[in-house]
Amino acid sequence: MEFRYTASSGDGGPVSGVLVAESEANAEQILWDSGLVIIQLKKRVKMPALHEAMPSLFGVKRRDVIQFSRNMASLLDAGIPILRALTIQSRFGKRGLKAVLNEVISDLEKGSRLSQACAKHPSVFPIFYVYLLRTGEEVGNLSQVLRDTAAQMESDEVTTSKVKRSLAYPAFVLLLAIGAIVVMMAKVVPALTSMFHEFGSDLPPMTRGLIAVSDFFEAAFLYIVLGVVVIGVGGYFYIRTPGGKRRKDMVMLRIPIIGQAILKAGLSRFCRNMSMLVGAGVSLFDALKLTSETTDNSVIAESVSGVRSRVGDGQLFSQAVAADAIFPPLMPEMIAVGEEAGSLEGQLTKVSNFYEEEAERAVSQVTATLTPALTVGVGLIIGLVAVTLYSSIYSMVDVLPD
């Protein structure tokens, strides 16, 4: 934090400036140790940059980190020192990444290692990434670690984007249907209702029910919109809490078809991360800890923590995985083959590829099943409303004067 101060020096003259300290008490101590008498001290307020104020829009994306890692690997392989490579990288890319790299460069100039400097920016470089950097620095193959990490992150990105794309079109169809129904209830039905009342004909029960729903919708429209906004905002902040996120992740895994796609994508990511860490020389126990901390789905993360606990108690990795029902029965059997052959890293990569293919099949099933079902369902609802209205219009023909 930065603090702006005004103080009195030993000769009585005023001194003003800005200093960096961890807290206000620490800033006071620094000034006192410098022989200054504090007149005024307050925290310096500065407007956050766009990438800090709105990270979802202007912040550093995973794709930026992937490109950065690849570029760094190429520069290091070309014999360029780390500091110079970072300086070259800081001249390109988005503003958010440039700002982070400038801070990393500053830390390296003060004597920090790359992993230590990156660890100060967990929103850009997650703990998994930092740990691999540290391993690469210790072993001396930093460029290879950066390249492998970029490939692993890109594979995760591809799998995740496939799952998201499979849900995007059904969600769009659902929102479009809701919008169409809202327009019909708010505009079409009220316009016809006045006509029905004018002719005074006896309306069918379904039409009367539809009109009652429309009247309620029209009378309570603002309250409905306000309720939707409150529920939406409240739900957004709720799922940001640990308990809310866990409940949301659990619900997502239990949704038919969609849950299987999410689970298999998560299992593929888990095995790929484990393969990278084990291949980098990280112990199985520590690799499980890191993987559980970097797993997006909190339910899968809890299961990985349970596996780690059982491995710590002396069980084989395959046995610890088999003890948790969230992992498919085939998975521990495949891992056991790698343990018996002494090639756990390679086997985990094969398991990861297998479940990546399974996730792609599940995603295809989501698109093939959910989209037609939603389309038919929406068509039936809108068709029912249309038939109800038109049947009422035709029924008025009997009461029209000759």
C-alpha cells in the first residue's frame, strides 16, 4: 500500500512524500526510524486500472497466460536471459498482462526468482503454475516446463470450451422461448382480452386460465422483474461463497447428460495435472494436494482431497481412487496398470486422453439430445398458447351479429 505523508525533519522543515508500506502502523514506524515527526499520514487512494476494476472484461485471460508461456519457452530456448525475455514480453499483449509483467520484472531485479515473483499474482498465475515454475527452476528445464504447462492449459481450455459451447445453444433457445412467452403474455394476450370482454362471449376454461395468468403478469410485472433481478444477484453472490459453490457444483454434476460431460471433463483435467506433476518429480502426495487446490469443481476437489488422505494413510493411488464413488470403476483399474508397470505418468496421460474423448462424446450427446428436446418443448408451449387464443377467437363467431 502507498501512503502520503507530511512530516517535520530534525531542522524543523516540512517534508512531504509517498512511501510504500504493508500497513499504516508499518508506515509510521518507517517514518519514526527515519527521524521524522509525523504531521499527517493517510493512505493514498488511486483509481484502479480497468484490468483491476473489471477483471472479467479487461483482466488477464488463460489464453494470454498460455501465449506468454509459449513465448517465454521460445525465448529461453534461444538463449535469452529470463529478465530480458520478460522485458520483451512486457512490450506486447494486453494492458493487464503488461502491468503484471512489469511488477514481475521489478521483483526479479530485486533478487526474486521467477516463481516467487509470479506467486504474488495468483489471479494470473495459479498455484499449480507457480509450483511447476519452481520445479523447472530447481531441475533446470524451465523452458520445457513452460512449454508443457502451456500445452496442458490449452488442452484444459479446449475441453472446457467444448462443454460451454454444448450448453450455449440450448440456453439460448430457452431464453428465446422465455422472451417469446413474456411478449405474448404482456402484449398479445392483453390486446385480445379486451376484445373478448367486449363481445361478452363465454370463453373456454383454458382461455380463462390464460387470461388470468396474463392479468397477473401484467399487474405484477415490475415485481416479477425485481424478483428475478434480486434472485439473480443473490444467486451470483451465493455461488461465490464456498457453500454456495459446492451446492452449485453438486447440482451441475447431478443434471442428466450434462453432469456426465462436466464430470468426465473434470476427471480428464485431474489426470492430466497429476501426470504433469508426477512427471516433473513432484511426490504423489504433494501432487494430489496441488491438484485438489486447483480443481474448479469443488465436489471433485473434495474427492481428490479424500484420495490424498488415503494415500497418506498408506493406500496405493489406485486403491484410494477406487474408494470414492465419484470416480468411474474403470479409472482405478487403468491407474493400477501404471502403478504395476512403474509408468504412472504415462498411464495417467492415457487415462486423461480416454476421459477427454468420453467428455467429447458426452458433449455431443448433450447437443444431440437437449437441443431438440428444448425446441419441441418450446414449440408445444407456444403452440398451446396460440391454439387457446385462436380457438377463443373462432368461438366468438357464434355471437357476432348476422
